[in-house]
Amino acid sequence: MSLENQNQIENENEKQTIQKINNLEISNEQSCEIYFEDLSPVLTAAARDLATGQIINGVNFSLFEAMSAIEVMDRLMDPGVCASSVKSLGERINEKSVPLDSDLSWFEYIGLIDYLFTLEVAWLQGAPIIQSNLTLLYFHNLSFVSNPILKSFLTVSLKCYDKLKSLITRAEVYEEEDFNPLTYNFDLVEQENDQNILKLIRDIEEDIEKRVNSFKKKKGKQNSIEIIIPLQSDPEKELTVCEAILARIRFKKTLIQFANIILKASSKINANVKKSITLTASQLKTINSTSTIGVINKDLFEPLIMCRLGLPITPRIVSIPTFEQSIKFFETFCNNMIKICDFTDFPEKLTIFSIFEFFEAFLKTNPCILSRTCLQLMTQLCNKFCGQVSFQQFLQTSMISYHIPESAVKSPQTKELLDKFALGFSQIITILGNNLARQKRKLIKIFDFWGSLIYEADNLDKSLFSNNDTTQYIGFSLWAADIITPMLVLFLNIGFHLELYSEYEFNSVYWYLDYLVTKLLTNRVNCEKIFKAKEANNQKSKKKNNKQENFTLKNLSFFQQLEAYQALYRGLTRYLFALLAEKKMVKPNYSFGSEELRYYHRFWCFKKLPNPQPLLYQLFKQSTDISEYTPKKLYEAALDCFKAAQNALEKIINQQPQSNIQKINECKSAIKVAISNAVQIQFRL
């Protein structure tokens, strides 16, 4: 067949299809029926009128709609394509493809609960609830569940999901990859009173406890007045089954109580949270030890149930953790909660730098969304820092320890600015509660706000301290700059974590990190001088009650780590420039842009802050001019820096208690970097 004949046939088919569509008339009597007509020829004909690269741009059809469109009848994009093959619980029971709960053994009940346990962890790791927890068919019609214990357990589970969702959404530190809060109008018994739910739990507990006591009396050959029918026929496994069910219902109970403690908190809650978490951890041990008796019947779960419900959700692959991984998930959560309770127990002992240090170390452990949520809510409980002191009061204490005069801190002129500082500090804490991938974008927004605060603080300094004698005080603007500078360091370090930098950009990033750390350490030296001067004046005037705490000692761990990383940053900067001087590392030829453009792309957001003063590209080029240095001198300078970093880090390790494993491991990792680079340099010398 020639190409012309083929085109004529295609054109004829297109005309016939268009004619059919134009002549199609649907009467009122037939309006309930559905008509299908293949539109492919029409669409093909329309596409011929478009040149390559052109798209249709109508009033209601733009590029956004085109990119958002789904491919109909594609199983990966269209959830309705397999709707007819997914059957409801009632249909399956009629077909006998799914058993009634009364036909299941108690071992299958335990297996059902344990598999549901893994689905709950998948939900807390970001899977939609309709593709995880709610794939259990019994959830969609509890009237089919006749066993009172199982029915109560499932009702309690729905309430538990509602409480955890409320907890996570209140903190607002989740993103789409962390948690999906949509329930697609599914009833999570939100309207059910907490007291009714707890009564259900108590009824189950009392029922099973009676069975346990009755079994123990029979085993001890004691007469029992009340006759209780065992849950299953094997008397040797009766006690194990009862303990397994009891542990699982109590686990749900402790989670609901834990969520209520935080959601309904009005004062300090650390003791109650610790108690609840301890009970949760104890139930996990029993759940883990009795998991082997469970028998999983996966016919009770339908992963494609959202297709049957016609929900606007694209089917996606959901990674379901193993039972062992799920147990580990909640064990880690319990351990994290103990750390959070210890951290927020005594806010008066905390400093701003120790808070930043804790958040940074905590996020390096990659905590779950539930842990980050609780950290966020407990640090900002009832709009107070750790639920005990107002943010204004906490920041006032920080300013005074920074040697800003107390009279200036408590001046009426300072009140408005203090409120803004409190808002800015709470925003920083909120940002630190997000995952690292999202922090970078959110930090850029906060830089703008703190830039305006530093300008206001500088004007306040000029009005309060007219003599400008900086040997007796440090002003509000420098204090504010020291608060935001660690966030600049974090901003650049997140880039390494996310692998955003190319090799030839490392030298500029390490150079800028060295500058920021040096600014912090310089201000620390100024604080130390002011402290010694005040201490000398107090000794001369014999004023004992006016003695202030040493700012450096309160933040010793933070500054020691800064000194170690300063040496590490300097060593890496010198090492990289030595490699460039020896042409062991070659800068690329930029087809688009330039090194200067890339420099501004990395550090443009720092321009929003007047202090620390943003560094221009020209200054970077001047200060890193290596024309006067041989590669050998640069290698030797880098080697000295790496040795200094190693010594400082080893000193930090020796000062840490053995229980602080995370800090010790972090320092050991940094020592490994210093030693490996030092060895490489020695080979080159």
C-alpha cells in the first residue's frame, strides 16, 4: 500500500468518526446509558495542524492542565481503570473469598493486628492512609465484625489514627514526603468521645485479665467460682494468646493517652509523657516476644481499595516495613521521646547555642515525623519555651548572660523589639523541626526577617548606648547576629548533605564557613574580655551579689566544637587550593555563566543580613590569591590545620561522658576526615 493511499484511508476514517459524533443524539429515555466512541482519529487529525513544539493553549487548557493530565486507562495513572476488579467486603464475603471474623482463629487475629502494625508504620513514614492502614477490609464496614474484642480493637485503632494525625498536623513540621494527612473523608471516629474509647479498652482489659487469672488458678489447681470459656482450644497457648492481645490493646491505649497529654497540655508535661512512653516501650517487648504465634491472612487486605472507592489518588508503590523494622521504629521513637523530655525538663539551664546544638544532633539521627512533631510541640508548649517560661523571658536571660546591660534589656524601649526577637526565635525552632531537605528553603525566608531585626537592633543600640563604648557591653545587634550566624553555617552544611555543590565549589564554601565560624569565635572573645573586666571591677568594689555567669563556660561545648571545625574548614580550604595550584584539580570551562555567578548563586541570600557582613566575590578572589605561595607551603599549612582539628576533637571526646555516644561518634567521624586528609598530604610532600 502506498503512502498516499494510506493517508486517504486515514482521512476517510477521521471524517466518518467526526460524522458519527456530530450525528450522535441521546434521547431523554436513554440518557442514563453510556456511549463510547474511539476519538483517536479525531485527535490525530487535530495534531497534524500543529507544528513541532506547538501546544494547544485554550482558555481552560494551558500547559499546566496538559502537564497535570492523566493518561486514561493507564493502571499507573488512572485509579479507576481497575475499579471493576476490586470488590467490596460484602461481595467478597458472599463469594467466600474473605472469611468472616468468626471463622478466624485467635492466631489469625494476632497476625491481622501485627500486619496492621506494619501498615501503621508505613503510614507514619509517608504512605497515604488509604494505601496502608485502611487497606484492611474490615475497617470499611465494622458491622461485619462480630467478635467484640476485635471490633473494639479496630475502633480504638481508628481513634488512635485520628489522635496521631491531629498531633502531627498541629506541629506543622511535615512535608508531603514525611506524612500524608488526608483521610479522604473516611470516618476515623473523630466524633467519638475519648471516655467512650477508653471504656472500650478497659472492658477488653478486664475481660482478658479475668481469663488470665482464671487460667493461672486452674494451673495452680485452685477452684475458680466463675466459669470462663477459653479463647481457643489449646490450653498450653491460652496464656500466651491472652498476653499477646492484652499487650496490643494496651499499646494503642498508651499511644492515645500520650497524644492526649500533649494535645491537651496546659503546663509542664514531661513527667506524664515519660510515664506514658515507658509504658509504651514495655508493651513493645511483649508484642515482639509474642509475634511468632500470629498467622497473617492477607486476603483481609486490599492494596487497591482506593480504586473501588473512586478516590482522587494515583496508585503508588508503598514500601511496607517488616515487623522487626516496625518494632525498631517505635523503639527508636520511645528513645527519642526520653531525650526530648530530658532536653525540655529544665529550660533555665539551656542556652540558645545549646538548643541549636541539640537540634542539629537530633536531626542527624534522621528521626521520624512523630519524634520531630513532639520535639516541636514540647519546646513551644502553650506558646512558652518548654511550656515553662515565655520566649521573651528566656531571651532576656540570654541577652544578660551575653553582657548586654540588664537596664537596657528591661528598658521599655526594648519591649517591642524583644517581642519580634521572640517571634523570630520561635520561627527558627519551627524550621529546625523540619527535615533537612526542606530547611534550606525555609531558612532563606527567615534571613530576610532577621536582617530587618538586626537593623532595628542597631538603631536601638545607638539610642541606648550613646557613648559607643563597646569595651563595656555588646549591643543587641551583635547578639542578634550571633543568633542567626549558626543558621548560616547550617544553611551551607545542608548543601553538603544534599550534595548540591560541585567539587570546584568546595573551596568557596569552606572559605565562607571559616569566615562565619571566625565571627562567632571573635564575639566569644569579646564576651570573655567584658566578663573579666566586670569580674575585676566586682572584686575591687567587693560586690559579690552582682556576679554574672561566664558566657563562655555556659556554652563551652559549642565553642570547642566551633574551634575544631574552624581548623577543619581552613585545612580543607588550603588543601583544595594546593590541588588547584598543582593542577591536580582543574576548574571547568564555563559554557554558561562564570565562577562569579556561581558564587553569588550560593551566597546571595546572605545579602539580606547586615551582620555578619556578606562577603563579595572580589574579596574571595583577593583573599584566596595563591600566586605568592608554592603548593608545598599550602600543603604544610593545611597539614597544620588538620592536626589542630584532630587535637581539638580528641579533647572534646575526652570531656564527653560515655553515655553521649552520638557526640563521640560525630567527633570520631570528623577526626577520620582530618587524619585521612593529613595522610594524603604527607604522601604529596
